[in-house]
Amino acid sequence: MTRPSVVTFPAARSAASPAPRFDAIAAAERVAQTLLPDAAARDRLGASPRKELELLSGSGLLPLLNPQEHGGGGGSFTDALLAVRVIGRADASIAQLLAYHYLHLTNALWRATPEQGAALSRASVAGNWFWGGASNPRDPESRLTAVEDGFRLTGRKTFASNAALADRITLRAELNDGFAVLVVPGDREGVTHGNDWDAFGQRLSESGTITFADVHVGKDEVLGDPAAAPPPRTSLVVPFHQLLIVNFYLGTAEGALSEANRYIRTVSRPWQASNVEKASLDPYILEHYGLLDVDLRASLALADVAAERFEAAAARANDITLDERNIAAGAIYAAKVHSSRTALEITARIFELMGARATAGHYGFDRFWRNIRTHTLHDPVVYKAREVGNYALNGTITPTPLYS
């Protein structure tokens, strides 16, 4: 599918005439402001997020990480992370859509040869492509079989995030005795989307099943050299995934606490034994709101440190060492543990501060907790805590495909 491109990014910068920088945060704030008013209603409906994707497509955020010389935004990874966080304040599902778009685009460009990467990047910008993936490591691997005109792909994956709406899907598949990473159009013949995502949270995240039935894959759609070792910078793909998740968890926590703030100040009534005129003056509410605010501030600080470490590691590109990769990964996994616990705590505890009327269905405040609870189960935080401890004590991180 071809998406509208309403933002024209500047050409490559020159010292004499620096190009204006695309303001990703302002764009994300505009998206969030559009999403927030009917977020609860859209969550209840649980429809495929086609209109929401059009909003992202028109915002200029999809090509943010593509280089300016390819027509893209030339943004930093930190820009992308903060954009995801901002949108997460309004709608965690749509923040996930954008986060996984950045993940699968980056994975493809890092796996590709320089020529492949430039061609993919330019085409992605020109078509305003939305990216998805199909690489759940807990499912059996998809399989590539060589044929005269390329390859044939077979397989089935669950939790194929973004894939049902994606212009391009990044996935890995077995090839000979190893595996290859490839990119295929989301609507190619033989690709079937199950449209069967039915969790109680992240209801608009398009994370259903996908089936590949004898799908043709061109030789140029297999990225890089499958027989060679992966480029060193691809060791950062999983940490990047984790850091994107950290940011939409924290955006969700910020959104929940913001809604609680507004509700307490404008709707909640003081408990009759509190001897105060407003709920916002209740000493117990003040204490517990303060504790949640402190936890959130700490988690945001960890996330920002992790982003700095990731930017430094990514700047090393294919010169990165294992130690440099693990410095970034260690900081990211610490942020992942803290953000998971903080977001779960905030999204559950706000009801104790707001009171019984806040459970009314039309408010939809429960969506914050349902979204975090659903997504955190896909990557158990206890295993990330183990890696934080392993790195702190032993200086190592256990390699787990597509998880560590």
C-alpha cells in the first residue's frame, strides 16, 4: 500500500546552509493530542488501527530514522524513542505500532549490504512505508528453500506485530544449516494474516498470526550474505527493541498518572474522615501520589541514561565490540526491569487514589493497566532482572536469540 507523504524532509546538510531539523517530538505531540480524546472509545471498539496508521503516516514520523540523503528525517534514535514515549501517553497500542516500525526498519537496514540498504531506505521514504515483523523466536522457524528464480518461504508465526498493515515485513527464516533475514511485501501472494489478535490489552496493536505458504522471495530480498557472520551492529537490534518497549511503557505510565492527576483535582471527592475540602489535599493521596511520581521520575532517568548508552553504541556501527554492546545492553535491561515494574504499579494503583467512581466503564482508565499487563507477559521481566544481575556480578549477558 502507498501512504501519503505530507512532510518533505530537507536534503543532506551542508556547512554553508544547514537544513532545518524535523521536530519529531512536536509531531508526536500532535499525534498524541489527536489520539487522546477518543482513546477509551477506540480501545473498547478494538478495530484494526487503519485510521491511526494514517495519522502516523501523515505525521512525518515513519521516515524519521531514514537518512536525509535518502529523503528521510535523519533523526536520532533518541528522537524515535521520545516520539514513542509521547504517543504512549495517549495510546499504548499506537505507540507500539510506531516502536515496532522503527525496530523492523532498523533491523532490515543493519542486515542489508550497503547497496541493499540504500535502495530499501530510499524506497521506504518514497512510499512512506510502514514496517512490520514476523520473527517470534518461540515459534518454529519459517523455512526458505532455494528454487531457480530465488526462494520459497513457508512458515507460521504468532505475535506478528504490525504485519497485517505493513508495506514491508522483516523476518528470519532457516536457510540450509543457518538462517537468513529477509524483507517481503505484506500483501505478497501466499502471505495470509490471521487478524486474530484477541488479548485484553494492546487491542489495536495488530499482533495476530501470519502464515507464509510457498511465498516467492527474490534473491535481492534476502539481506546481506546469509553464509557470513551477521554485521556486528546487529547485536544491538534486541537492545533497541527492549529500549523502544521501555519508552512506550513509560509513556503509558505517564499517561495514567496524568489522567489520575486531572481526575483527583477535578472529580474525586475527599473521604469524610480526611478533614480536608478537596481530594487533592488528602494526606494519604498526597503521599501515595508522590511515591508513584518518584518511581516514575527514577524510571525516566534510567531510560534516558539507557538511550545515551545506546546512541554511543550505535555510533560505533560495525566497529562495536562485545563489551561496548553489553554496556548499552546492561543499561537498557536495567531500564526495562524498572519501567516494567513502575508501569504496572502506577497503572494499577491510580484507582486507589481516584476512588470508586473512576472504575466507571466510560472513563476507560483500566486500559492503561490492561495494556501494560498484556505486553509485559511477552518477555518475562524476571529474565531481564537475571541479566542485570549477571552483568553486574559477572560482566556478561547470556545470549538468548531475539531476547537478549
